[in-house]
Amino acid sequence: MTDVSVAVKPRGAATQPARGGHRSTKRSRREARAAYLFLAPWFVGLLVITIGPIFASLYLSFTDYSLLEEAKWVGFDNYITMFTEDPRFLSSLKVTTIYVVVSVPLQLAFALALALVLDRGLRGLSIYRSIFYLPSLLGGSVAIAILWRKVFGAEGLVNAVLSIFGIQGPGWVGDPDTALGTLILLHVWTFGAPMIIFLAGLRQIPSSYYEAAAVDGAGVWRQFKSITIPLLTPIIFFNLVLEVIKSFQSFTQAFIVSGGKGGPADSTLFYTLYLYLKGFKSYEMGYAAAMAWVLLLIIAGLTAVNFLASKYWVFYGDTK
């Protein structure tokens, strides 16, 4: 019966959807043109501001370019020079690696500890959360870096407090042995953003898990080790990846605290600071571009390693 009904359908009824489809096509094309028109500024910005400079910097990394003269093709000379003939490059890489390796775990541990405290249902939680988040907003600013330099200076607040106990402190930012430590401390102090993410993760863990563990006799430490940490590993991994990338790009603090030189004795010569000095002080833009690409490869490599290693320690709810 179904075949018969289709066969006797009037010819006009069969052609009606086609005319409707034609109108629909014209309308969709008009909407597509409008969409492309509105997206055009974004495409232009992507090409001119993002993709264009990326390929330009890649080309310049293979040249000797000083901004004032035409770029000269030198092949891989910039890359070879930085690893074989430039001790300051290796020093900046070492300083940045120490900074990342020490500051990131300390910051995440401190952020997790405070998130655990705030998750215990304190009164005025929103106020505490805002206060603790504030350093993350201000930590990368020039004003805080200047304040940090004053606080840890020879006549700063830290030494004033130590003098109360009869201790004569050094000029923390002027001593090669302690200058990097002050920057690590500044980075740890900006724990607010990871703390907020940890706090959100803790709120997603069902309280019934802790209640069942308590009934079985598990103490606070056992609950933290067997429930909190495993269920929080995706959040830890997320914060770890973000903070590693951000730490390798740190610039403002080292620039202000060291007076833009990376001193004393290159103890605060961060990678990005040395890149800036090469590009905008020495006008070796080709060399600076090569450094930027090496930094990109380092960050990309570490991020890839983090993702590959995550399958061994990050627990997701759907993992079997």
C-alpha cells in the first residue's frame, strides 16, 4: 500500500519540496555570506597578527637581523651558537629550569593545602577565597615586583623583622645566593588561581566517600591519601600543565627585581629576560627569534611528556 500511495502522488506535490529547497539554499547562502562577513575581521587578525608573525619569526630565526639592516640568511648558525658559544644562554636555561622545578610543586602544594582548609566549611568562605585569590591578580604586575624588591632589599621589611631577633639579614635581592629564592617565593605567593581550581575539585568529591571510609576506620590521612588525592589527580594535572607553561614564560618579576639585567651574577637571568635583552637591547632579533622557537619546543616537549605520563597517575571516573 505504501508503494501505491507514493506512485499516485500528484506531480505538483513532488515538485513543491524542490522549490522550497531552492529557497532554503538561497537563504543559507545569504546567511553564510553574512557569517563570513562578520568573521572576516577575526580571520584577518588571525592571519596578520598571529599566523603571519609566527612564520616571520621562524624565518628570522635563520637570519642575522638587527632591525636596522636587511636580514641575512645564516641557516642554523643562531641555534648552533646558543648551545655552543653562548654561556649566558645556558645560564638562563639553568636558572629558568630551577625556578620551574622548585616553584611549581611548592605553589601547587601550598594551594592544595589552603584549598583543603577552605573546604572545611569556614564562615565567610567567599571573603577568604577573594583574599587568597588577590595575589594571583597582582603577582605578575610591575607594582608587586617593585614592592617585592623593596621588601627583600637590604633595608627592607624582611631584614627589619629579622633585626628584632638580632639577626642581620643579607640584601636578599642583591645576593646571588638568595635572589632567585625571592622570585620563587613571589611565584608561590601567587597561589590563588590553582587554589580556586583545587577548591572546585574538592567540592565535586561526594561526602559519602569520606563517611564510608570513616565507618571503616580510616583516619584523616588515610582518607586524604586514598580518596582525595586519587579523585583530585585530573585537577592536579590541569594545574601542573598550566603552571609549568606559565612559569617558563615568567618575565616581569625578574625584569623589575634585577633592574632589567638578570643580576646579580645572572642569578635571576630568566630565559625570557635574556631573550628580551638579545632582541631589544643588543638588537639581535634573529638570535632572539631562534631563542623563542627553542622555548616553544621546550614547552611543547614538556607538555607532551606530561600528557604521556598522565596515563600512569591521573585517575578519571571512566577509567577501567
